[in-house]
Amino acid sequence: MRTLIIIRPYAVIRGLVGEIISRFERHGIRIAGIKVLRLSKVLAEKLYREHEGKNYYDSLIENMTSKPSVFAVLDIDVLDDAHATSLVRKIIGDTDPALADMGTIRGDFGLRIDQNIIHASDSPDAAQKEIPLFFDEKEIVEY
Ligand code: ATP
Ligand code: MG
């Protein structure tokens, strides 16, 4: 089962990419595709379409497009597809770093909900929609 993570600009600028990737690797999760790019406004709006109209929407799009992010397709061998996305969400922690448990990525490195350091697809359906926004099939490797 594949899912998408985005190590957002706040983490890239702080040099946390390696630390974050290693947390997934330690679970036995494989990196099947990875790239650095500065998100276009069009793609940022597609990714966060469901947040349009929220009071934080404009700054969310601005944050995501102002500096580079690291995009990765994770390949997760679990028995149930839904467990793959829920495991990844458990590793990243609650949306609000103040509520995220210690030991999670957001709990250990996050400060503010409006400066979130990582995104992850929140269901197998979301993963299937989000991965093709950023990766061609030939950029994803099975091993
Ligand atoms: P993501 O989709 O980035 O993985 P999430 O699924 O945990 O995060 P969502 O509710 O989908 O949380 O929010 C998407 C993003 O919108 C958050 O990562 C955060 O940057 C921003 N956001 C969400 N809620 C708020 C809020 N109350 N105030 C400011 N920003 C927010
Ligand atoms: Mg979300």
C-alpha cells in the first residue's frame, strides 16, 4: 500500500528532513519515490481544496508555495490498506503540535498548527488521489 507524505517548508528549512525520513524507515516503511520541489499555487490549492474558505486557507497556500518541500511516496507492507495510512498518521501525530503526543513527529518537532511541518494522506482514498498530483508511475519504484 502506497501513501504520500510532504515534509513541509518549515521542516526543510530547519534541516529536519533526514530525521523525519528515518522515523518511517525505522518502522520498515520503504521510500518508493522522493523529490524536492517548490509547490505551485495550482497544486497547493488542489491538495488543500477541502480547506478553501477557512480563515487559515490563504496563509496555508502561501506557506506551502513560498519555499521547497520534500515529497515522498511511502510503501507500507501491512495486512489492511487502512492500517497503512493510520500507521503513518500515528507516526506524525495530531494536527496541532500542542496536542500531539511526544514521540510523534509533530509532538517532537512542531510548534504551531499554522506552521505544520508534515502532511500525510489521511486515508487510502486520499493517498490514491494525492500521489498522482506529484509523481508519475515511472518515478515510483517497487522493491
Ligand atoms: P495535513 O493535511 O497537512 O496532513 P492534517 O490532516 O493533520 O494535516 P488538516 O485538518 O487536514 O490536518 O489541516 C491541513 C493543514 O491546514 C494543517 O496541516 C495546518 O497547516 C492547517 N490547519 C488546519 N487547521 C488549522 C487551524 N485551526 N489553524 C491554522 N492552520 C490550520
Ligand atoms: Mg489533512
